[in-house]
Amino acid sequence: MCKVSIIIPIYNAEKYLRRALNSIISQTYTHWEAILIDDGSIDSSGKIAHEYANHDSRFIIIHQNNNGVSFARNQGLNAASGDYICFLDADDFYHSQALELCVNLAKKENADLVAFTYNRRYRVSNIIRHLLHLPESCPSSKTIIEPRYLFTQDIFKYATEYSSTSKIPQKWAIRHCQPWRCLYRHECIKNIYFIEGIIYEDFPWWSEVLLRIKRTVILNLPLYYYYPNPRSYLFSSNREYKKQSLKIAIKAAEELYADAHADIRKAWTENFLIPFKQKLKKKS
């Protein structure tokens, strides 16, 4: 049975961490390890992590000084021993069948990557509930029996940073570069590290991952619950830091594609580089 390594960076996430870890324990696919990187938390996150590790040896804890999410994820990548890798942010959580569905399709199609979506209704409803000072909603995971999916050997045909575009089939588009949107074959992302000390670190990382992927499964199902935490690193960062981080991220990604095949470079430029530069312009 193939093993999945789940990499979870943690910083002051005591309010949400149990929900995230419970969603892992509840997985219908049981051959996993969860690597919990406590990034110098000053709340009870470390204690909670040990609470779970003491009851289940599949939880592995790494403690470090506060070095940021990139350093934490890199530590997780170095420690991972699974055949597949996935990422989970400490304030988010999984559908109970997320690992089972993704691993089964990865094996069936010999895929390097299985992409899925997040539950947009859950995210939007909680943004509204925050504004109204109401408690968060609690979604239920419905059983998925025979999921429809698309298989491709040309990931650039379907991946985009635009929220909507006529150039890509909407139902099967892989939108945005968050690392938690996919299950990855470990061998394919080996030695691809996140740039430390910046936000938008996922843009150059994902850009490099695209160059390594040969076989892709696109599973148009909301297997991830993204929680709009106003205290997250991204939301709480100042404007100038975001601006400088985006510049560093874009430069690093451009260097990756300098020698890429012309068709690949064109697809990446149109669907990723241009929208990111538009973001930079808005922040200047």
C-alpha cells in the first residue's frame, strides 16, 4: 500500500489545529504519516500536536524556531518518507475521502499529480459569518462513490492563475498555485524547495513543479476546506512586504522558464506570469 506524507506547518493555530488533525484521523485511507512542523508557536499548538502524537504514532512532530512557512514546509519535505506528498494548512481541513480518492486515481493512471478543488461555499459562507460576528459553519462530508475525472499528459493546457479564462476548459481548470490543492508523487517534487523569507512562495515552487509533471489527474471535487483566517500570515502581512515578496517570487520563476521549450514558456507566461504581474501592479 502506498504511503502518503501530509506536511502541516503550524504557527499559533491552537484554535483550529484539532479540527485539521481530526480530519486526518478520519481519513478512509489509513496509510499516512502527518509531519507536524511547530514553527515556534507561543500558544498551545505544540502541546496539542504532542497530544495527538502520543495517541497515534503516524503523527511526527518537528519543533523549530519561528522561521516562517517556507522553512517549515522544507523541513517537512526533508522528513517525508511517503510515496506521495500533500500539504495541509493548520487552519484548514480535509474531506474524509480526500486521500483515498487521490491515491486510487494516482495509482490507476500512474499519475505524478492529482489536482482537486476546495469547497467554495464553505469559504464564502464563513467570510460572511465573520462579517456578521457569527460562529463558523460546520460542513459534513458526503460519501463520494464514483468520481469523474480528467487525465492529461499536458498539465499546461489546464493550469492557470486566472480565476476564470476562456482559454481553459472551466470544469477541469487547475486554478491557482496553492500547494495544498494537489497530491504529488514524491519523486517528482523531490528537491523542489520553497523560497524562505517571503510570502507568495508558492508561485515559484508551483512553477517548478509544473516543469516536472508528466501525467496529471484533475479531480473536480471539493476535497479541501479552506478557512479564511484573518490572522494568517498572508492576511496580516504589510503591503510593502507583500510587494517585495511578489517581486522575488516572479524573478525566481522567470529564471526557471528562461530555457524552457517555447510553447511551455508561452503557456506559463500567459496563464501565470501575466496575472501575477498584474497583482504586483495593483500593490505598487
